[in-house]
Amino acid sequence: MEYQIIEDWSKWAKIGYMPQRPRCTLNQSQNKNTPSPYFTENDFLNFDKKIAALSKEYPLNGQMFKLRYLNGMSYAQIAKKLHTTPQRVQRMIKLFISKTEKVT
């Protein structure tokens, strides 16, 4: 999962609208000249559905993910709020993100 869609989705989810803008592709990060695709409203809606479905199945992971990306909390802040360690929060969020790739 590219983290750019997560960052853009979090902005979209906060305001309900995100103007289309280019995102960096793997090819561009390797200095190859390729056109940048855009994230569309449908991309964000689909990603939002994935987050909602996974949050039902993995509520703690979903809560941590949302605190991180929607509330802008650090791993340490989330850990303190949920009485755990920052390392565990980071692992659980990474696991949650990896599961978004498998949801259709």
C-alpha cells in the first residue's frame, strides 16, 4: 500500500473533499519520467469502505489507525491513551495497513 493514498485519504475524510492532485509513483521515485496518476473521489470512497470493513473485524487496530491518520496523534500519544506501548501501536497500525491491500 502506498502511504500517499493514506495521507490523502485522511485529508479527504476530514473535509469530505480532496482536489485531484498527482501522486508519486514508484517509477518517479526511481527518476523515470512517467505520468502521475491521480486519486479520484472513487479511490477515496473505496479506501474508506476498506477501512470501515477492517475496523469492524479488527476494532483495536482500526481505532489506532484512525487516531493516527484522522486525529494526527503520535504513536506515543496513542499508546498512552490506550495503555500500551508505542512499538505495539506501530506494529498494529502497520498490520492494519497491510490488510487494506487484501480487502476487495
